Amino acid sequence: MKTLLLLRHAKSSWDEPGLRDFERPLAGRGKRDAPRMGEALSERGPLPDYVLSSPAQRARSTMKAFIKAAGLDIEPQFEEGIYGASSAELLKIARRLPDTSACALMVGHNPGFEDMVSRLTGSFDRMPTAALACIEFDIERWEDMEDGQGKLAWLLTPKQLGGGDD
């Protein structure tokens, strides 16, 4: 059994027009939502034993606040290929997750993450900023992950926690 958690980065700021997209920081709402989602996961579970994040600034900041709030003691890994990736590219990356991991967290971007949830589960759900999806697979190795094979256990948004906007 493998569990894949997909966390879309929290709300980013557009306040600096000259800033490269890759370097955009979190907005105030994003700085509030990322730790709230980490706390929610710590209460709900399952907790990841491996973290793979896009290196984009907003994904890094989301991941750091999320991990801290969830109380995780994990050294995150970074994968440049997550930034701007299609669901097909994300699936290739996910298939390379270490088999020693039973529950992996990937942190990244839309539209790839939303498409990935649909691709893996057949469920068509929106993934607003800071949304967290939990997908379960009846497989032993990540490389065996296939389209439509996952079960969407739950999808949580900041709005569902109260006080957040989607």
C-alpha cells in the first residue's frame, strides 16, 4: 500500500511585477494557509515519510511552513521537474519515489497537480491554492502507479478549515 499526498503551493503574491514567476513569494493568505494545512494533516494523517517539492520560492515556503506545523522531522528533497510539469511528467516523477516510502508528499503547482489527481483517481476536483489531496494505491512499488488506479481518500482545502478563501 502506498499513499501519495499532493499539496498545491499556498497563495502567492503578485506584488512585484518584475519578479520572475519562479521567485514569487507567498502572499499574506498563503503564509496563513500553509501552516493551517500542516496542522490539519497532523490531526488527520497519514503523515508523510518522504517530501519532494518544487524548488520555486512559493512551493518551498509552503512546504517549510507545512512541515513545521505538521510537526514532521523530514529533510525535504527538491525536484526542478515539478515546476511547470504536466500530469504526465508528474507521474514519471512520482514513479521514481523511493520504495522505502509508504507515504510521500509532493508539493507543487497547478494545473499539473489538479490534472494528476484526476488522472490517478478519475475524480475531477478543483485544487485551489494550499489544497491537499490524499490518494491511496494498492501497490508495493511506486513505479507500478497507473492512471485510474488510485483512490481519492480525501481532498482538503483551506476554505474547509474555515476562514480561508478558495
